[in-house]
Amino acid sequence: MKLGDIKSVLTFAAFRPEPDDRNAAWHRRFSKQQTLLLNISRTQTSWKILSKSGKITDGGSQTGDFKEIITSMAPEWKAQIDDGWCCVSMNTRYILSLETNVSRKPGSEEVIRTNPRAVLGARYEKGKRYAYTNNPESGSTILLTIEEDQIKQLESLLMSSGFKVGRLCCGTYAM
């Protein structure tokens, strides 16, 4: 056993969630690290830095295409954060719809991530990602739909610039 393993147990670092654990809160996943918070809309990108103490520091914004903004801002962002982790809010190109009679079985919110056809049936479209929330007082459901290609393009653009996406939020932060 290595000394580092023993020290991590003694400092409780072994009990922290892994960086890719999407069920854990952001500040628990990246405690004592500075991370980048990005908000991407159609014509503007804004950002903030989450400090090691959990406070949001001053950021900025730029107008234009995200591809152009990331090429110019990536070195500055990477200099301000630890390990390249970022949280992205993508506020463009999603569709919200009101549906009825969507499955309310326990665990179906998780199944829609892996097999949306099993939950949506005829409403399913290939090449899209889905998330939904059922209204507890009626049979209505809010369904969020986004193109799979948009997410993959954004992730690859960030990875090629040296960032790691810890959380990607779309629209109403349902995903």
C-alpha cells in the first residue's frame, strides 16, 4: 500500500465523489478546485469561475460564434482553472413540448437516457436525446428534446481545446 492511499483515507478524500459522477452536486465533485462555468446561447457566450472556496468570481461575456470565442479565450480560461473541468449550459437548439401519457414507471427517467424508445414509444426520434418531468397532479409531462449531434460537437470542441466537460445542461437544466 502506498503512502498516498493512506493519506487519502485519513483526509477523507477517498469518500469524495468521482469527477464523472453526475448524481453528485458540482461543489462536492470538485471541492477545493477552481472550475469554469460556461453559458452558451445562439449569439453570446458568458462565463464565470467557481473558486476553490465555492464562490463565483467575476467572469465575462462575448458576442459571436462559440467556435471563435473558444479559440481566443481557451488559454485565458485554462490559466484560471484546475485540471480543465467545466460545467456547460447550452441554451440553444432544444425543443420543449407538453406530452400526455408518458411512462411514469419508477426509474423511467434513467431509462430515457439509454433507451428512449422504451419510454416514448411512437414519439421517439432517432438522433436525439431526451429528458422529461412528469406533473404529479395531472397526466402531463414536459419533454425536452435536443439533437445528439449538437451535444457531440460541443463536447469535441471543448475536448480539443483542453477542457473536460463535467456537466452539460440543456435548456431548462433537465438533462
